Amino acid sequence: MASSKIPWPCRSSRMRPRSPPTLLQLAVRGLLRHKAVALGALEDLPGDLFPPIFAEAFAKGHVEVLKAMVLSWPFPCLPLGALMEAEGPELFLSLLGSVQVPRRRNWQVLQAVLDGLDQMLNREVSSRSRRLKLRAVDARCAQQGLPKVWAGSLREAGFWEIPKRRRTAKRPLTMVLDIWIQEGFLSEFSSQLLRWTKERRGLVQLDCVKLHITAKKIQSITESLATVDLSRVQEADMNFSWALSTLFIFSHYLSYMPNLRKLRICDCYANPLVIPEENKSFITDFATQFLKLHSLREICLDSIFFLEDHLAQVLRRLVLPLETLTLVRCQLSPTDWEQLPQYPSTRHLTHLGLCGVRLTDFSPGPLQSLLANTAATLTSLHLEACGITEAQLHAILPALSRCTQLSALRYLQNSLSIDGLEQLLGHTSRLSNLSLELYEVPTEMYGPSSTVLQRDRACHELRRVMTLLQHPRTVWFSGLHCRLRENWEPHSLHCTPCPACVPI
């Protein structure tokens, strides 16, 4: 992604064909054309009209109406990010630096919302609107969905992480924000909200639920992190190209994240210019930080090139059993592989992902043990480009057939013949919860050059196998070099096969 853009998991801002406005949209626009009428009607408007009016007022820059609506907001949560996106996605994305549109109005409308919050915080309880129920502002993008705007409580609105506080005359307002640090700097949107929150310490509690870092300069990252309360972080995604010595410096910040539940670290290498003893010391110190992560349940290690012979140092220091373990393009030693199923942290997995982890020369025994240990909990298994042989596959099939909770199985870019596929489908057909199966096309289905898929022959042969086995479900087969959608994550439990995949 270009460095000028902040990645953000929300819908595309590309132009779409415009539909005629609905009666509700026409009514909202008509109301906002008369500011005095709109301001006078807020105390009597049905609550269901607040979200569409707020979104339209934000998109069209009706700053006075926005302030007044904040002071009368009739729900516990104001999903600022979702409502900003609903009617004016280009405005929201421009605040994140992703779209170039006139910026002056954007900051004016955002400032209007903050001014309304200031007025709410400074008013005595007795002088506030009888409708006001606002306790939290969600400045994240529309991940939870707009219907939860109408939730009657914070828990229903997706704010289970906000603890109950003592009833006082003035309860702190909670600001929920995802932090993106790219090229060492916070986005302007994040910076402004962080600055606003810091200036109102005691009145506003910042909850940074997700922390994303895609920068390389450790000094700039540490300066940005100094403004964030890391104790509230639940998900951390570190996607950088760091030497181990740099990761060693950053790893101390993990100790300030006691509520961290999900951790992804991508692209880290051991500097060949550093003596091996010093690298080992860095690894030990990094692994020690996991002792302080008392809530960690999901780990994804992607392209961590120092992991060989050191995986045990991480796994044996985990306090809780993992729910998700994903290893991507990590080189393991035979000792790493043999010990993997022995740790308490890997005995209750719901997802196991091994992608680009070379297993060709390893015994299938550890994978058998992993599947046996997690037979009652495993719901998703992803094995891709691991070099698994037919003999290894045959050895793990009995253990796989006992994973009764399995709902998603992806077996891609591994050696698979028609006979091997028949054995695999024969075992998976017994798994009643399995709803997604994605496999590589058997090698016999390619022409003499081994690169051209003989599609007609493949479809005929695969249907024959499915009919022979009376397989009860649709199965997806991927062609050569076929991939899932680019926005799919290896540890995701839900994905959609790309158009090149063929359902049988």
C-alpha cells in the first residue's frame, strides 16, 4: 500500500451508480435546510431518526446541528466512525489520509462534534437534555455495523471491554479509537482525537482497542506510543521489516499491554552482523515479555526468520492456552516441530494455520498429536505450501477425522493425487460440522508441462470422485497459483474462495 495512505478495513470509496433518494433521505435533507426547525425538533424526534440525520449533517457540514445532536444523543454509544462513513465515506477517508478532498470542511465538522462533546462534559447533570444517554464515542470504522447504533446498552453495542464504573454525578466519557502508526507517524485523524482526549484527562477515557504499526523507525514509533494508554490494547498488528535488535527495543512495550488478546508480528530477521550470542539474548528477552501477557489467546508469526530453534521459548512462556496459532513462512527446526504439540498452550486450539512452513522432511507424528489434542476444539485448519507428502497426509487422516468441531479446512499447494484426494474426502465426509473445504486440484489434472490445467477433464474426474464417495457437501478446488482474496488473513476463520476456484 502506498505510504501516503492509512490502511483501514472499511468499504471502498469509489464512485458507485447513484440510486434515487428515498423518502427518508428527502425528509432528512428538507429538515436540515431549515436549521432553526431542525434544532427545535431534536427533543421530540424519534430516536431512530438520529443516525441518518447525524450522517447527513456530517456529510453536508451542518455544524450547529451536529453540536446540538451530540447534546441530545439518545443512545449510550455514538458510533462516530460508522456514521461518518454512512453518508460521506470520502469525508471520513480523507481524515485518515486515504482520499484527497477539500479538507477544511472535514475538520470543521469533526471539530463541531468535539465541541458538542465539550459542552456535554462541562454541563451540570441537571442542565443536560432529558434524552442524553451518551457514554461512549466509537471513532473506529464501521466494523460493528450500524444496527448496533440503536443498542440499549454498551454491551449490546459491542463495548463489552468497557468496565463498569461507580455511579457518580459525572462518569467519564469513553473514546474508542484504533491507532495506526505508519512510517513512524500517527494519522492526522488519530493525532487530533488523541490530543483532544489527553487535554481532557479525567473527563474522557481513551480505549485503544487495536494498534497497527507499519513503520520502520523505532524512535518515531516510541514517540507516538507515548501518547497512547497501552493497557487498553486488545489487538496488536506489527507489520514491519525490523532487525531482531529493533524488536528487542519494542518488545518492552508488550509488558504494558496486559489486556492484549491478539498479536501478529510480521517480517523480522536476525542481523548477520550481530554476534550469535547477542541475538540469543535478544530472543530470550523478547520471549520473556509473553509472561506478562495474561490475556493473549491468538498469535500469528509471519516471516519471523529467527524463530528456528527458538519457538519453544515463546510457547512455553504463554500464560493461557491459545485459541489461534498461525505460523507463516517461518522456518522450524526438527526440535521445534517435535515439541510443538507438547506445550499446554497448544492443546486447546480452535484454529491452526501453517502456511509456507516446510514439513516435507519432518515426521507427521507431531501434526497427528496436535490434531488429536485439539479434536474437541479445532474449528479451522489451514495447511498451505507446507510440502506435505502423500504419505504424511495419509498418516494424519485418522486424527483429522476425529476433529468433530471442524468447520473449515484449507489444504492448498501441497502434493495431492486423485487417490490422495479420495482418501481425504472419505475422511472429511464424516465431519458433520465441516462447511468449507478448499483443496488443490490433483497433479494428474495438469498437462505434460505441469502448468496448464485441463479444466474439462479435471471437472469430470472430480465429479466422478465426489459421486463415488457420495460426498454430502460442495467442495472448492483451487487452480494453479490460485489465491484467496487479497484481504484474507491466514488466521481468519471465514473467507470466500476467489473466482478462479471451482465448486464441485
